[in-house]
Amino acid sequence: MADLSAACGVELDPWQRHVLDVGLAEGPDGLFAALEVALVVSRQNGKSAILAALAVAAPFVFDAQLVLASSHEFKTSLELHTMCSRMVQDGPLKSLHKKDRRSGVETAIEFRNGARIRFVARNRSSGRGFSADLVILDEAFALGRHQLGALLPTLSARPNPQVWLASSAPMHDSEALHQIRSRALSDRPGRLAYLEWSAEPGVALADRAAWAQANPALGVRLTERFIETELDAMPAREFERERLGIGDDQDGAAVVDLARWTALIDSKSKVVRPLGFGLDVTPERDAAAVAVAGVRLDGAAHVETVEHLPGVEWVVERVVGLWDRWQAPVWVEASSPAAAFTGPLEARGVDVREKARGSGPAALLADAIAAGRVWHLGQASITAALVGARRRVSGDTWSWSRGSSTCDISPLVAASLAHYGAMVEPPAPPRRKARVL
């Protein structure tokens, strides 16, 4: 397979060949020893080249009639399709190529022998329709355990099927990837081949030996200079996960370091003038929260809960009162339960601004806490939300997850929105009324 990949223009590194050797090993019956193959390695090491070589060669080396490659986003599937298509067109398989199919939801490469490689995006219902000789699940950190559980039975009718999962290190809500890693470390892994490159938890971030341990392509596709730049630019926990391969804990994993949050308590902290308010409502509409953010006299940021009460009947009058006093915009998450108040509040003259979900407020606040750039009063409402809050990943960013969090996170969502409004898009100073002499 590596020779065919080279002939198609993709020369595999020794570590990439090793992955294919292990994953494609056969048992005494001539069938794949592993039904599931999981590869966990940090970004930019060449994971996609392995998947492309596998997808292109499978119809000819292993007689796979259908190869199905998916990712959590269609644009990622398209990138893999582009690499595979280039390999087919630039090598000895060109004469066997029939055509490429393209649509808004999937693309496919078809060969003259009837074999196909389909590239699709996963969704919540994915799994039962993923019946193929080879299934490739890229970005497996975003794969739910129910999707994986629904997939395996669909392969039972195939003569020699395999499922390949590839990912960077798991996040706390990477259900399927945590489950697979736990199996790999257990006494009963089943027909699972698991390959991971990672550093030991707690290692010094600047330890170059740890960089090499977690990145098999260091010195080939990656340079120490590039990793130095990442170390300077990335939050510490993100660098651990994305470059050192140290995944998040699955259970009880707080998104924010609670010790760091506690260290930022200042009982005398207050803003000079509110620059932004945030409003959030629980999905059941049984509680709502209003938060405020602004800048202190020393120039540091401050967030606090203004109100966190049961029900929603009080929301409009409380927010209108805040607007009448401060004229600071009120931020809500678009398409959230709180967005239902946009119309009523605007009818009362309030400047309500909607922020698309997953577009930055949560990460901005988490980064500010990690860097020690935001102070607070130690209110139980936000602290409790931080303890139970979990993340919802969407593309390259994330938001607070209402579905997987273990408590009411409306104070935290409101604080994140207020902080975003104050730090990123603060309002102009209020106009002073002219004095009549």
C-alpha cells in the first residue's frame, strides 16, 4: 500500500507506514486482525496522508467495493477528497478512474470496476447508514458513542470490514474516543488496534523531548521553531492537548481551572461603568440570568451576576431598568431561549445584540480566566456553573453546552456574553445632556 501511495505522489514517512502495517495486519484466517483501528496523533503530523493512502488503495489491494470517509464537518471531508482525487489523477490509477460525483452534501470517486469512495459529513443520525467495506471516521474527537454503537452492526454482512478512527487528543466530551481509549488500556480490548502518540501528563510544556514523543513528524513536517511559536501563542491547556497529545479527562472535567478562577476573586472589584450586559435563559425557561462586564479603574476586566432568579416573568422589567440607567448593550445568544426576549426588549428601546452560537464568547472568557485578565466577586452562581459546565465543539471554536452540562449554566453563558460585549465590542460613551443656563 505504501508503494502504491508513493506511485500516486504521496510518500509516507516510516511512522505512517508503521500505522498501516499494524492496522492492516491479518489473522490466521486471512482477514483483518482488527475490526477497529484508532489513530490518535497531534495535528499537522500527516494523519490525513495515511487516511488518503488507505482510501485510495483499499479498492485495489483489498477489493473494497465501497469506502466511506466522513468527518464532523463537510469541509474537512472535502479536503480529504481533494487529496485522494489528486492521488488518483497523478498515478497509475488514472486509467481506472471513471468519474467524480459532487453535490452539496457529499462527493465521491468512482472507478471502472464499480468501486466507490464516498466523502460525507457526519450528523446526529449517522451510523446506521454507514455500511461499507472500509469506514474512515476522521476527527473522531467529535464522534458520539451512539454513532459508533450504531455503526458496527451495519458491517456484519461485509466479508472483511474495517473501521478506522483518526483524531487529535480527546476533549472531555469526546465520548467515543474516550470509550475506545479505555478499551485499549483494559484487559479486554477486543478486535481493536490502538495507536497513540502523546506526552506524559504534567510534563513541562517547553520539554523538547516531550515534543518529539508526541509528534512523530517532528523534523520532517514539523519544526521546533513552529512549536515554539505555538507555545507562545496558545493557552497552556490547549497546547497540551493539541500539540502534546494530552487529552482532557472524561468525567468531571471542568473546562476552566477552578483554582485559577478562585485566585481571581476580589471582593472589592467593580466596574467604572458597565460596558455590556448578558442575558441567558434555560431551555426549560425555568430560570434566567443577567450578567454585567466592564473595566475597573486599574484597566482589568470584571464580570459578575446581576440577577439569577427562577422563571422568566421578571426578565423584561429588570433588563429595561438596567438599560435606562446605563445604556449598555444587552447580548443574547442567537437562536437560544433568551432570543425570544429580543423583540419585547427592543420594543422598550433596549439595544439588544445577538451573537451567533459558538462564535467566541465562551472561549474568550475561558482564555481571560486562564491568563488572569478578568476579576470577579466569587459569586456562587457563576462558580457553580463553571463546575458543571461542559463544551459543545463546532468547527474551530466551541460554546457552553446546555445539553451535556450538569447544572444550570445560564449565569456562565450570560457572563460570557457580557464579557464579550465589553471586551470586543464595547459601546460608545453615553452622551451627556446639555445643561440649560
